Amino acid sequence: MSGYGPDEWAERERLDHIAQQHDEDRVAKERELEGRLSVLEAEVGAAEVNVWRKRAEEAEAALEAAEDLAARQRQDDRAELAEAEAQIRTANAAIARVRALHVNEYGSCAECTSVHSALWPCPTIVTLDQSGEPS
Ligand SMILES: [Zn+2]
């Protein structure tokens, strides 16, 4: 004795058809979602790449600015050094001129003896010979 009458077969077929339709819909939905996901992943990936590219550009710009600053600093240092060397040459020349005036002449200073009879070394030479920084 069969368990199914014609109505029951029809109902079973209808339910099978609905189940199959559901499966097809589910597969289609999954495919659609997978497609969307890969699009999102690609977008997120591109966004992240852009972030890193921007950071790399910023780092490069910062490096360039630092190199420019260092180059300017070196130029300033060279200019300062050249100025200091010029000042030293000027001061040494002045000292040499003073020393040329105040020379030992028979135990007296050639320059100072005419003003006040100063023995050698005169106060000017003693002062020039003093070492150390001015106070
Ligand atoms: Zn003198």
C-alpha cells in the first residue's frame, strides 16, 4: 500500500520545487555577497595602499626639508667660520702692528721711551704677552 495519494505527490513535488528554488536563491545570494566582499576587499586594500603611499610621500618631503635645513646650516656654519677667521686675522694683524712699534732697543722700549722712559718690556708688551681671555 503506497503512502502517497495523487494530492500528496503533487504537494511533495511542490515542496521539492520550493526547496530547490531556495537552494538556487541561496547560491545566487552567496555569489553576490562574495562578489561584493571582493569589491570591498579591493577597496580597503586600495585605501590602505593610498594611506601608505601618502605616508611615504610625507616622509620623503620631511627628509628633503631636513636635508635642505642641514645644507643651509652647513652654509651658515661655513660663513660663520670664515667670518671668525677674518676677525682673527684682523686682530693678529693689529697685534703685530703694536708689537712692531714696541720693540726692545738697548734694554728700553723704542716706542714708550720717547713718552715716558719705560724699561723693556714696556707695559704694552707685558699686556700683550698676558695669556688668557679678557675678563
Ligand atoms: Zn712700549
